[in-house]
Amino acid sequence: MKSNKGKGLIGLLLILAAVAVFGWFGYSSMSDIKLGLDLAGGVSITYQAVDENPTAEQMSDTIYKLQQRVQNYSTEAEVYQEGTNRINIDIPGVSDANAILEELGKPGSLTFTDENLNVLMTGDMVATAKAGMREGTGTQAQQYVVQLTLTDEGAATFAKITEENLGKRIAIVYDDQIVSAPTVQTAITGGQCEITGMETFEAAENLAATIRIGSLSLELQELRSNVVGAKLGQEAITTSLKAGAIGFAIVVVFMIVVYLVPGLAASIALALYVGLVLVLLSAFEITLTLPGVAGIILSIGMAVDANVIIFTRIKEEIGLGKTVKSAIKSGFNKALSAIIDGNVTTLIAAVVLYWRGSGTVKGFAATLALGIVLSMFTALVITKGTLHALYAIGFQDAKFYGTKKEKASINFLAKRKICFALSIALILAGFVFMGVNKSSTGTVLNYSLDFMGGTSTNVTFNEDLSLEDISSKVVPVVESITKDAGTQTRKVTGTNEVIIKTRTLTVDERQALNDALVENFGVEAEKITAESISAAVSSEMKKDAVVAVIISTICMLIYIWFRFSDVRFATSAVAALLHDVLVVLTFYAAFKWSVGSTFIACMLTIVGYSINATIVIFDRIRENLKEMGSRADLAEVVNASITQTLTRSINTSLTTFIMIFVLFIMGVSSIREFAMPLMAGIVCGTYSSVCVTGAMWYGMTVSKRKKAAQEKAEAKAAKKSQK
């Protein structure tokens, strides 16, 4: 016993030491975490098309290609249109515009010329360019090449010019500089070709990148570079950190009060989780933005959820008469399948979203994936180790763990028709509100600057204002006119000029803003100009997000189908997911919440929360079906399963809700606009998992059994009639 106590004490001290070490490194690395434009600002570069009258298609194509290019610098970089022939690139977390311009390269013209420098083909005929390797000949082990895929027009043109220039060189010219001049060895007719002769794979990658960025639909020239002020400002970051700390402290107290010694173990594991997240965010150089914070909030919720599932199981096992030691072992084993299925399902979604998404979706997916992996590790390894250590040093009485005896099942299914009617009414109300909004404002939702574009107001002040002055003094004046919390600011390097981006302003609002700036800051009215700007969340980015969500939903459906061996579980889970999204959309429409860049992240967070809550209940239904046998009464199984997991559903939702509610109470206006939908989503997800999903699975399963019984009876009757 003394030996076990000594080992337990050593184990606990090692875990506490790990918490202290990673907590310290996490705190120290906070200053090294790359923050997005919304949290820390960055650099904005404005390009102007050389052609004064580019087409909308040329602008859209150029913006999309640039968006793919700048994601090499940050997944949170934004590319959007300003006026009719300008393109802005916002890159977060950097301050040296010159270094970025040098690394990015001026997106100029790309041409293919003959030896006399006659232009044979232009860069917009290249669809893609990528670096590759293939086996070399002779003493050369391998060759580094650039593989080009041409457009249909480019394939035809290239076939012609290579046939006409056999044995001659065709030069690839970028901004009047020859970057490569390979010799034509054969006529190339398939729309695919290789550029050989690169000394290293890095050289091949650089040339491929040059060709990709050069194959824009438009030739661009740099117009200006700006230092961008944070969309939220330092005040938002400070208050959010305080809110996070207070929320975490409340969760720790709640866990210890409700779950006693296991709650203490979970709190230690969660503290280590926070430290690890901070260290790895810095180590992997993940750009953290508000959508990224949403991913972390979701993963914290799942970390708490895993512990709650385990502790509920331990209480149940103690209630059945098992010893504490046996209950701990059994509790972890029985909780394992629900934890793995819930986390793996969400991780699948995160991987697909990172693979197919762009912009804020990619940032959300990166932080979510990191958080999920860490939450599983801390729940299944650190919490378990801490609990065993606490048991070994003397916390062995059942009173330190609590008991949960089986209670009579609540008949949730008896109220399913009322719940279905309520859900349908809420969803239909959303469409009604969207219709009303469309007729009154012209849009179904309150789309913000990021989604709809807006007005860019350039103001030259009489003094050189700091970013802090702009955030604390100028922005409140602007928002008193716009009545909108989405104002974005930037400062033109080396001047007193400030660019203020707002939702689209009417003529009267523009005049009111001009008057307010003159009155409050003494600026000259003639030094205030305004232009229309396009949405930062482009149509292509929206399309990428939709495609990513569809693919991830299909992947989740397949996984649930495979794990539960019943397509009705998967169908019910996806239907509940759709239910939660539509109900939250109703709140967006009814209360006119701003639909901006964080909207996609909010919805994805709600999807992840919904699917995890549903799987916990489905896991218990699967377990009870095995225990009760195939002849078990389905209604009894479903009601018992929901009742058994009800405490988990409430406690997990409550802890996550608390953290976001504190953020809502303490945050600035833009933070509150972000937190409100998340709170609605948590409440909705809890409601649907308890009142809707089990009932849907029950309805489909009963319907199938009735159909099978009817077919069996008909077959029996047909067989009897034949005799």
C-alpha cells in the first residue's frame, strides 16, 4: 500500500510539473502566436490593373488565383476588389510591407517568346504549374522539373508553336525577365509539358510558383501598401483573455463541485490542455483569428465532454455496487467508444474543411483539429493518470467520486410530436423572417462588409494617429453613424491617411460621416473620398466552404454508418445537424445578427457540437440494444438511453455555455456578435440531441420493422394461398 501511495504521489507530482512547465511555456509563447488581421492587424497591399477597363470575369479570376497564392503566407489572408480595377491583399501578423512585396512578387505579365523575343503565347493559357521529380539518365540520379497543364486554347497554341520551333529555344519571360529558356525537343500536342534543367526541387517550386502567379487574367501594378489596424483592437484581445480566464475558472469550480475528485483530475488535465494548445499554436505557426478561437472553444467543449462522459460512467458503476478502483477502470472502458466516435467524426470534418476550404474556414479547421487531438490525449491519458494517482495517495472512498443509481426512464418519446412541431415551426419562422427582411432591406440576412462588400472611406487627418488612437477615437465616431460593429481600419504607411471600411453607406450616411469627421477631428472635407469595395469573402470562397461542408457531411455519415452498422443512425445525425443549422439561421434572420466572416465559423462550430452530442446518445442506444437483445422494446431503449445521458448533456452544454457567456458579457460589440450565435447553437444542439435525434431514429426503425413484418406476413399469406 505504501509502495502504491509513493508511486501515486510521484505520478501526481510529475503531472503537476508537466502542467507547470507547459503552462509557463504556453504563457511565454503567447507573444509568439501569429494573430490574424482581426486580432492584431497586418499589411495591406493594393494593386491596380494596367488595363483601365477590366471585365468582371477577369477581376474575379485574378482575385481567386491571388487568394490561392497568398495562402502560402497565411491561411487567413484576404483578397478582395476595390472599385472597378483595384485588388486589395490583406496579410495578417506582419508589419513589413516591403518584405511581403519582395516575397510575393509583383503579379505582372507572363509570356512565352521565341529566340527573337516575339510573343508566342501568354500566361493566362497555363491552367496549373507544379514542381515534380522523375528518374534521371546516366549519372544523374533524378531530374527536377516543372509540369505545366495548359488550357484548351493553350494546348492548341502550344502544339503549333512547338512544332514550328523544333530544336529552338522558347523563353518563359516574367516581367521582361527570362526565367527559363528550354529547348523544344518535340512537338507537344497533349496540353501537358515539362520544363527540365532545374538544379534543385526548390528551384522547380519557385519557377512553378512564378508561372502560377504570372498566369493571371490581368497584369497588375502596385498602387500602395498600408499598415492595417486590428478589426477588433487591443481592447477586444485583453477583455477576451480575461473572459477566457474567468470562464475557465468557473468551469474548474463547477467540475470539482459536481464531480469531486474526478473533477479535480479533469481540471488538472484541462490546465495542461490549455498550455499545450498555446505551445503548439506557436510551434506550428498557426494564424489565430476569431474563427480560430471558435475552433478552440469547440475543442475545449469536447475535452470537457469527454471527462463528463467518463465521470458519469464511473458514478454509474459505483451505483451498481462496484469498488472505486473497478469503477474507474470500467468507466474509462465504457466511455471509450463514445469519446472516440465523437472526436473522430469531428476530426474528419476538420480535415476535410482544411483540405477543401479557404480563408477563415481553413483557420477554423486547423485550430479545431489541433484541439481535438489534444483533448482526446488529455482526457484519455492525463485525466486517467491523475485519477489513478489521486486514488493511490488516499482518495479511495466512494464519497469522493459520487454515485448515480439507475432512475426510472423519462418518457421523452411521448413528447416527440410536440418537439417535432416546435422544430418545424422554428425552421419555418426563419424562412418567414428572411422573406420579411428581403422585402424591407433587399437581403434575406444582415450581411456584413465581409459578405456584401461596402464603402471604403479615405481620410487624411491633420496629425499622425496611432492604430490605438484610430481604434479608440475614430471607430466609435464611425459606428455612431453606421450603427454597425464591423468597422475595419487601416493606416497608409508614411502618411496621415486612414482608410475606413464599413458596410455600404447611403448618400445621406456618407454625408453624415463626413460631417462627423470634420466636426470631431477637424479634417478638411475635400480630403475625404469614398469608394465601393467588394466582399472579402468572395463567391469562390463561399463555394469552397459549401463544397467542404458537403464532403465532410458525407464522410461523417459514412463513418457513423460504418461504426453503428445502421444507416438510420447516420441519417438521424445528419438530419439533426441540418436542424440545428436551420434553427440558428432563424435567430440570425429574426434578430438581424450580422453575417460576416465569422458566420461560417459559427455555423461549423454548431455542426461539430451537434454531431458530438448526438453520437453520445447513439452510443448509449447501441450499448443498450446489445444488453437488452433484439426483442427489446425500442421505445424503452431510446427513453432509457436519453435519460442515462441526460446529466452529461446538461453539464457539458452548461460548461461550454458558461465560457461563451462570460465572453459575451465582457467582450466588445464585435465579440458579442460572435458569441451570441454560439450560445444559441449550444442550446439548440442540446435540445435536438435530447428531444429530436433519438425520436427520429426510433421513428425510422419502427417504420422499418413494421414494413418488414408486413412483407413477411404477405409472403406467408401468398405461400399459404398457393397450397
